[in-house]
Amino acid sequence: MTNLLDEYDGEVVPINPKRDELFGLECYEDLGQVPYTVDMAVVVVPPTIVNDVVEQAGEVGVRNLVIITAGFGETGSEGAQRERKLKEIAEEYDLNIVGPNCLGIMNTGIGMNATFGPDSPLEGNISFMSQSGAFITAVLDWALDEGIGFKDVVSLGNKAVMDSTDFIEFWDDDPETDVVIAYLESIDEGGEFIETAREASEDTPIVVLKSGRTDAAAQAASSHTGAIAGAEEAYEAGFKQSGVLRANTVQEMFDYARALSGMPLPDTEEIAIVTNAGGPGVMATDAVGDSDVLEMAEFEEDTVEALQEGIPEGGNIYNPIDVVGDADVERFEKALDIALQDPNVGSALVLSAPTAVIDYENLSDMVAEMSEKHGLPIAGCLMGGERAQKANDALSEYGIPNYFDPSQAVKAIEGLTEYANTRKEEIREPTEYDVDRDRAREILERAEEGEDNRLGVEAMELLDAYDIPTPQGDIVDSPDEAHEVAAAIDGPVVMKIVSPDILHKSDIGGVKVGVEQADVRDAYEDLITRARNYQPDANILGVQVQEMIDLDDQTETIVGMNRDPQFGPLVMFGLGGIFVEVMEDTSIRVAPVSDKEATEMVDEIQAAPLLRGARGQTPADEDEIIETIQRLSQLVTDFPAILELDINPLVAGPDGVEAVDLRLTVDTDQL
Amino acid sequence: MTNLLDEYDGEVVPINPKRDELFGLECYEDLGQVPYTVDMAVVVVPPTIVNDVVEQAGEVGVRNLVIITAGFGETGSEGAQRERKLKEIAEEYDLNIVGPNCLGIMNTGIGMNATFGPDSPLEGNISFMSQSGAFITAVLDWALDEGIGFKDVVSLGNKAVMDSTDFIEFWDDDPETDVVIAYLESIDEGGEFIETAREASEDTPIVVLKSGRTDAAAQAASSHTGAIAGAEEAYEAGFKQSGVLRANTVQEMFDYARALSGMPLPDTEEIAIVTNAGGPGVMATDAVGDSDVLEMAEFEEDTVEALQEGIPEGGNIYNPIDVVGDADVERFEKALDIALQDPNVGSALVLSAPTAVIDYENLSDMVAEMSEKHGLPIAGCLMGGERAQKANDALSEYGIPNYFDPSQAVKAIEGLTEYANTRKEEIREPTEYDVDRDRAREILERAEEGEDNRLGVEAMELLDAYDIPTPQGDIVDSPDEAHEVAAAIDGPVVMKIVSPDILHKSDIGGVKVGVEQADVRDAYEDLITRARNYQPDANILGVQVQEMIDLDDQTETIVGMNRDPQFGPLVMFGLGGIFVEVMEDTSIRVAPVSDKEATEMVDEIQAAPLLRGARGQTPADEDEIIETIQRLSQLVTDFPAILELDINPLVAGPDGVEAVDLRLTVDTDQL
């Protein structure tokens, strides 16, 4: 109440059945008694009566509620039950609810602090949400000192109704929010988050610090919010696809946020460094080298020539530009001006050690002018103690961050550049191929026949339905049929027993390679006999007769999928055998994937050169691999019933790909 | 002069031939005229007369000089010539020289500031050297503000005479120096650095920020100091072996330095986290998960039971311990005290968000008491703004760092733990095997016969001399001899043409596999004929007749070596073929390597599971691989003439290893 009464522009009405007056204001018995239209109710009643209050709110038309009260999903089963009920009420009355178990919300634009926190933040253009209320109190206290302001601050609590996706959507349309930052421990609807965040990122940068990356941390997170975090690999993939900037530390989150809230975006990935100090220049160059995004700008000849005039002997006219220890602000300015005119340069870093000839305030003004003149971001690394404090103050007036550590300054520009790249990319648009869904469904329904909902090669037609190439062949259940299928195939064939109950077919002699036409009938009989001898009760579906793949110039790859509780279908790509099993060299994305994302999946694996002729092989047809990934992605998106699926191997060669073997698990209830 | 006159305890004497008096002191014409014993001379004369001054110093017995003057190796060839001359003079008179081209040196113990920098540092127990003078001025200005003090500060300049190794040696024996920090761009004598730093690390932690890691940065470094940095992989290996803590950023360097200068060392790698804030607790747990060194402590049952009593519902009694938002200092203390009694716990982190019930000064005092009581390090992450400033001040009085970012606090404890591990390890002691050096020398001398100083399989005896197993066989130069060698071998043999001029032997049919006894003579003739036809002018050394290695259950590995200009012989290990070539999965150490280092080399490669039976193979004899690495390390250490050498493949199986092929380059002048 005191927080609200402090600065809020609107009316505040206390409600308490036991009082007539509170804080000098008339107090009402319940929401129904209030003679105004209530925009938002802050609920701080005991947990056992929260739902009654919420229901009444619904009845009288109060649509927005902040529930601070704890004692819901984060406690035992009673609390979880209470939270389920709360969700039902919210749905019934179409209520917007923040919390429960949260600190509250703030909006500096209207001076509203509807939290029980000790500090009100400064005004600013950053909106901040957090799954930890304590983290908000720590950040606000710190931010006051650092001069960082906020537009909205939201403590998400248990996210029973409104979650991070809802706020991203809202802030995307909020003209007063220029940057969104989020501390999250879980995301519930991963697919929806990706779509919303990717859309919002076109205009509004989103920086996410997601914790619970490690097992121990995920467990700790679950213990204090009751949320289950899900697999780190899914978040990793999801964030890549959603266009959010992922921060790994609190410092990184605020470095990104500050840069994004005050600086123009770079127009190339190349950065110019101007320094009066050799050593820090080298450190900054290392930090650029460490970045996956930034590159040291290569200057045009004109630039180098122009720089030559202004820089004394002992300096460096190539990047990093060393204007030498005796440089004054003018020499810095000249070098910076020339560098920023170079078409390759998209951003700059000004690095300075304290010297007798440099005044940090003048240097700061010059940096701000140059940034404005060229419309490009310049980070400051005006190093020192008290002296630097003046630079911090001067630069922050222009929205420019100043750092002591060169690598931190580079990190800030890196965040800007990464975001600029996201903006340049088109919104992801998964390809939709023309496929035969009905046929696919029919095949998936076969899983109902078995006991364990698993399908193997007998479901190869599923791939045919989605036009994923498979070797010629079929599953047969008589020697004659085997012969017939083999006759249609050029050359000798591979024959395999097909049974969901026999896992290691080779071990029992259940696989025959290079069977000639004449021997097909005998081979059929032999395979069936071996299988019966080995496991009399096995369900034998037949024998697969398949074209023999010539493995010369072919590489075995794996395309697989499993389902994450938060993000849904994850598609995986890697090279077969040791590369996936021992080297763990795989790439993952949330389906449905776009053409660009499927291309990245192939690029990302370390063994990719093996597909590109590294060992003297003819390069494989990568386009076909990329298309297969997308077709598989479409299949598992179309059928949520597919719980996991592996094409292993998908043989890739110069003439295309072929899916040689298949395993999948189907939840037939979802068909 | 003013810096020296300011605080220096001793006598300062100006020398200048043009003046009688300077700064109110009697001025002498040259060093020879000074009527005192001069401990140290600071040289700030024009570059052209520096060497004359230094020579005179040598003549009159002044043994310690700091040369601030620039214009040496960092400029053109004239400067380089001048620096060479300076080194000669130093050697002649046995002089200790810092610089040239440096800021000078400081010693706060005696109030000596012999630099031209603007600030004198606070007193402290950290000694700091830097290859960048500008970085020193920036750090000192900043450190004044941060309350960080130093014992000695040394600007290394061009390191013409004294380098980082000399100062490490000195500070190791200096009772006033507890921590050494260094900003380096190059290390000249890598082997010496490793030995000295490893020895010093037993008592004195050394933190190194080495820049020029990336190509662009190395080039920039070379442009401002004239030094050539050498390969990053050599530094990486060298630092691992030297026991230094490598910092990647300025912040990391000072985080490590502060922790090491004021806190006790942890006695295990397990850390306990005590927090009143769920979210930050999860972040810290992630940071521990990211660490290669730290682990989240697993508590004993007693600990968990004891914690249960003090922590209310909704908290967490497992690590991270959540004492809940309403915790007062007493509850924090109880939890911390219990956790630190657990034998698994070697360090702790106290994390707090600002709350109404927590006073940061009291909390700080408690943290300091607990650290003292248990003799274990506790980092503080008392989050907030102004409030936290008080905690910073209170904790820093006890030498305890406080951070806003939980991951930074974890990093500090990580540095301490890494150093504690280094101290626990024995000093590296490369194994010395009993080998036949004379025989090895004889074989290496054969390289003189060829034109390109290369040797191949014809030098396999070199490996025999160092007891590295090779397959049975020999090089022969007649059909009869071939037959004789083959007869002594069980089963068919492999035969290969031996010629330094024919690189791709298989392509011309110069390799025959599985030759039966009866066919050996014909095979010999055929190989010679093919070689002559293919390349009539090739120098044919004969035909190698070798035992056929059964590759079942064998893995091809590579043990190689090349020579780094700074660190000398680098030994490399990896798995053959794609693993080294495509996956770049190798491990590197500076020779001579110890048993422990060779073991680490095998452990470090990602493909190591393949040697351990990952794909159903019988595991290879790893001890034999480790011994081979050490024997090779001894060989290349014994013979600096070996410039590069590759055993590829070294076939490793359950029964040991065999070196199947060999290539090396010899600098015969060094034999």
C-alpha cells in the first residue's frame, strides 16, 4: 500500500473486511463493494481464500490481478491443487493474472509500484521480468546506484496464468519499452515462446538469462518455484531459433541491456578499435577473436592512407589503430572519424589509458559526437579509477556504456551486432512440402497392433509418404514374394528378418548381405528358421528385401527426433556411429525447422567436412540432407503421436540420400 | 624524479652533465662521479647514448638498471641493433636490467616509485608485472579506487635482459609478495618459464593474463613491443604445465588475485552455497556446473539432518542451501556453520538479496568469523547497490571479496581451488628411461646423406634405440635379403618401397600387403621396377619388409612432435585419420613430459573412449601409449636436432603398441 500510495498517478482503494479505513482511505469489504471500475487488483490475502477473491473479481468484472500470496504450486500437493483451481477460474472469467507467489509488478511510466519490494526503480526504457522475486530486489537496489532505469518490472512468480511469452508479446507493442530483459528458470510452452520472441525481436531486443542449465541447478530451481525446467539442449536450440540474446551471467545481461537501450545498431560485423595503449588494444583484439559474431575490421586502402597522416611513428594504422601514448583527443577523433567512414566498419571501441594529455570528459564528448555523426555504436573503455568515473557519467548521458575491462566493452558491441544480425534475417518460415498425411497416419496406426508402440523397418512407407528417399525393396512374407521383390531390384540384395522382438538381428544371423537372385528363396527360409530357433515366441513380421547400397563415396548420417516436455519435437542431426555416440557431435533444433535452420544443423557439426570431401571423397549432396531434415521435421510436427524417431543410417552420397533403417515410438492415443 | 623524491626511503641522486643542481639536489656529470654506492640507476637519456651509460654503469659497478628510454627493438633495425648491443653489455658486466621501453618499477615496501606514471599504488601483498606500461597506469588508477594494493610493480618493456621468469623467481623468495599477477604478450624461454613458475607455484600463486591469443592480436602485440608471440597452443600447454592460473580477462585476473591475496585455500573441490534468494542460488549453482574445477558439495547425512532443524519449510537443506527470504543473520550463520563442518565442503559462497531482516554489515562480520573459524574460504555475493557497498567495505577488511554477480563470486573460489590443486600435486618430474643415445645419434646422422634432412621408415631403429615398439622387419636391398627377413616373420608380410622422393607410395603400387613367403622375391623385384618406372631419378633406399599387423581390436593413434620457437619441443597425441585431420581432436604438452602429463594427454582427447572399448572393442593398453609418449618426449628433448617427428600410425591394442610408420626432419647442424 505504501509503495502504491507513494507515486502512483491513479486511485488506490484498500479492501479488507475487518476495517473501515486504511492509510487514511475508505476501506471496502470486498471487490463487489468498490464504487469505481477497478483496473487491477493486488491480492495479498491468505492462500486459502485467494481463489474466492479471484472468483469474485471475475464475477464483478475485474480482469487484471496480481497475486502476491505464496502457498501454491511451489509447496505440496494441496498448493498444487489450489493452483490448478486458480487456473480454471482464470480461464472461466478470462482473467490476466500475474503470480501467485510473486513480488508484484511495477510501471514507472505511471509511477505504479505494486510490489512489496523496498525500492522503486528509476524511469527507463528497459522492461524486466524475473522468475525470482529476490533477484528483482537485488537488481533494483543495484540499478539505482548504477543509474539504470526501467519501464516495467514484473515478478512472474509461479506463472499460473501469465508467463514470459505473454509479456514479450505485450512489450513488443509497448512504445516505451525498447529492450526486454528476463531472468527465467523455465519456459512452459517452448514452441509458442519461439514464435512470439522471434516476431518481437524484429523490433524489440530480448535478453534472457536462463538458469538451471546444469542438473544441480535445475533441481534447485524446481525446489523454489515448483517448475520443471526441461532439457538444456532444448533451451539452447529454442533460444537460437527465437532470436533472443542469451546471457550467461548477470553482468552479461546488463551489458547487453545497456548497449541495446542506448546505442544505434552496427551495420556490419566488423569493429574498429582505436587506442592510445598497446596492451589493452591487444586484449580487446583477443576479445574480438573470441567472439563468434564480431570480426576485426579490415580497412580499405583509402582508410589506411588517411590514417597514415595523423598517426606518428611507433603507432599502428591497421586495426587496432594505435594512436600512441601521447595522443590528444584531437588525434583520437581524427582516427575514429576516418575508421568510421570505412564501409567495412560497423562499430568501434575507444580504448584509453589515463595520460597527462587526455581529458576523459572531452574524450567522452567526442565519442558521443562521432557515434551520432556516423550513426554507429561506439563502446567506451576509458580505463582508470576516479578519472574513469567522470567518463562513465559523461558517456552515460549519451546512452554509451564505459568499461574498465576491454573484453567487457567488446561483449557489449557483440550483443548489439548479434541483435542487428537477427533483425537482418527473415522471420523463420518452415517449408511445407506436399506430403501424403493420410498414408502416414495409416502406417502410424499399425503401432496399435504391437505391444510396445514401436515400429521398425516395417514402417518405411512412412518415409515414402513424406518423400524421404528409401532404398528400393519391401517386406515380404513368402519365399515367392521375396523372389519377386528381388527380381525388380538390380543386382544382389540385402535381406533382414523383421521382428519388433529381435533387437540384435546380426547376432543371430538375421541379416544377409549380397544375396544373389537365385538364392533369395533359400535365404528367406533360412532367415525365418533362424529367427524361430532363436526366439520361438517372437512376432515375426516378415523379411525385408532391400537394394544393396554401394557404400563407396557414401557417409552414414543420423536424423533423429525426440519430444521435449517444454519445447516439443527436437530434431537431431549427426554423422553415424562414433560421431554421435563417442564424439557427441550433434546439432539440435526445435521442429518445425526452416530451410536456414536445417542448413545450420549440417554446418554446426564438427564432422561436416567429411560430407564435403575432406578425405578425398566426392562431396555428398548436402541439399538432400537439408531437405530430409525438413521433411522429417514436418512429419513429427504433423503427428504429435510420434514420440521418438530415428533414421539411422541416412546414407548420404553425391547422388542424394537414402534412409536405410528406421525406428520410432508412437503414442497411439494421440493419433 | 618527483615520483622518487615523493616517498622513497633512500637517497636519490640526479645525474645530468648540463646541470649542477636538479630538484634542489646536487647533480653529477655521470655515474662515475657519484660519491655513493649506487644500488640502482634509472636511465632516461636519449636512445643513442643509452648503451654508453649502461657500459659506464658496468664499469663503475652499478649492477641494477631500469631503462625507461624507448627506441630499441620495438622500432626498426637500428633499434634492434641497439638492443642486441645492450644485451651484450649486460652479459659482459652481469647487469640486471629492466626495459628498455618501459614505464619503470615500483616497490611500495620502501616507497620507491621509479616510473613516470601519475599514480603511486597502495601497499599490498600482490606483485604485478606487465608488458604494457599503459596497462599499468590504467590498473593503478583503478586499483586506488578499488582499494587494491601492491608490493612491487614492474613494467617489463622489451625484456632485453630481465624477463617474467626472473621476476617470478625473485617474488617466489620475497616474503612480502603473496600473489604474483602478470600481463604478458610473449614468453621467450618457455621451458625455463615452466620450470620456474611450477617451482614458485608451490608457495606463491601466479596469475597470468596472456594476450595475443588470436592471430590479429598477436600481430598487434608484435607491432607495439617488437616481440613475436609464438603459437597459442604452445602457451596453452605451457601454462597448464607451469601451474599458473590463466586469466582470460582483466576482471578475471583481479578476481583471482584478490581471492588469492586474502583468503585461506579450500581443502576440497566441493563448494557449499548458502542463500536467502532462490534465483541467485540457481545462478551460482550453474556457475559451479560450468566450472572444470569446482563441484557442488554433496552433504553427509549428519549435515542434512542438522540443517533440517534450522531451516523453515519452503527452504532447501540440500546444496544450494536456501535459508528463505525471511532469514536473519543468525539463520545464515547456523546454516553456514553446519555446512562448513561437513568434511566434503572445502569452500562456501554466501548469497544474499537485500531484505528487511538482513543487515549487510552484520552478515559480513559473520562471514569473516566463519571463514576464520573453519579456516576455509567464503566468497560474498551480498547483492545490491549502496547497501552492498557497505558489505564490500566490511568484507574487504577481512580480505574477502564481495560481488554483485554470483558467477563472478564462484569464479573467485574456482581460482582458489585450482591453485590449491596445483599445490597438492607433486612437482612434475619427467621420467628418464634407460635408452641408447649413441645409437639414436648414429641414425639421426643419416639425415646428412639426403638433401632435405628428412628421414622415414629407414630410421625406425631410432625408435628401437628408445624402446618404442615397432613391428618386426627390416629394410633390405636385395630379393634374397627380403626373403631372409620375411622368413623370420610369422605369416605373410607387408612390403613397401623406401624412398624419400616417393611420397604417395600406394598410388604407384609401391605397397604390397599380405605377401606370402614364396612371393617375397618377386614382390621385391616388382616394387623396385615400379618405383624406377614411376620416377627414374628417385633415390631408392630399398624395400621395407614388415610383419603384418592384425588391425582387429587395434586403434590407430598418432604421436607427433614439432618445435615451438618459445617453448621448444611440443609433443602431440591424437587418434589417427579423421580425428586429427578433421575433428582436430589432439592434446599437446611441452617436452619433457611427466607421467602425469602424458596420462592427461590421453585423457584429454575427446575420442579417448575409443581406446577404452567404446565400440565393443577390447580396450587398448593405455599404459603403453602413455609410456610411448614419454619415450618420444625424452628422445626429442635429448636431441634438439629433431625439428619435427611423427609416428603415424602408432597402432594401439590390448597387447600394447607398435609404431608402424615414421617421418622426421633433422637439423644436422645441431647434432
